[in-house]
Amino acid sequence: DIKGSIRFLERFWYLAAEKCVLAEPIQFDAAAEEQLIKRMHRAIKAISDDMGNYKFNTAVAKLMGWQNELYVAPAGIRPVIWHQIIGTFAELLSPIAPFVTEAVWQELLGHSTSIHEQD
């Protein structure tokens, strides 16, 4: 429903805002970073396949699942990794929520070009 969609987009905005302003961790967790990056690549594959096959509902469901995993990610992840993950999430979400992802892309991630110009 509409409330669920709004909640999903608000959670994305707050996740991006929280993770884009993190200070460098005192000790970073290389294993946790590796797991997040692997999960990101699996999400890219699965969501891109769904979008290419016009399965938008399942693509959104996979984005929601990935977002839930990001919320419980362990501490010790460097900001550069979070920027990569949030940027990838925004790129995957951009065909579905163009205005929110554009705002995250430019305001929170600091890009000067449009998210919609990315490959």
C-alpha cells in the first residue's frame, strides 16, 4: 500500500543520511565489509535481472530485503564502503523512485551529475 511504500523510501533516506556522515571507524572490520560488498553484488545481479524481465514487484521486494540487511550491518564499516553501497542502492532504486534517489545522489552522496546519467 501507499504507507508501506512511503515507509520504505523514508527508511532509505534515513539510512543514506546516517551512513553518509559517518566518521572513519577506529578499527574497521574487513570481513564485514567483504560480506557487505558480496551482498551488494548479489543484489545488483538479482535486481537487474528482475528489472530486465519486468518483474518490478520482486525487484522492489529484493530492495526491501537488502535495505533490512543494511540496517543491521555491523559497526566498523568505513564511510567509503557505505558510500559505494548507498550509491549502488540508489542506482538500483532510481527507475522506481527517481526523485528520492536523485536527492540522495546529489545531496547526501555529493555527486554533481544526475543519477540518471549513470550506466
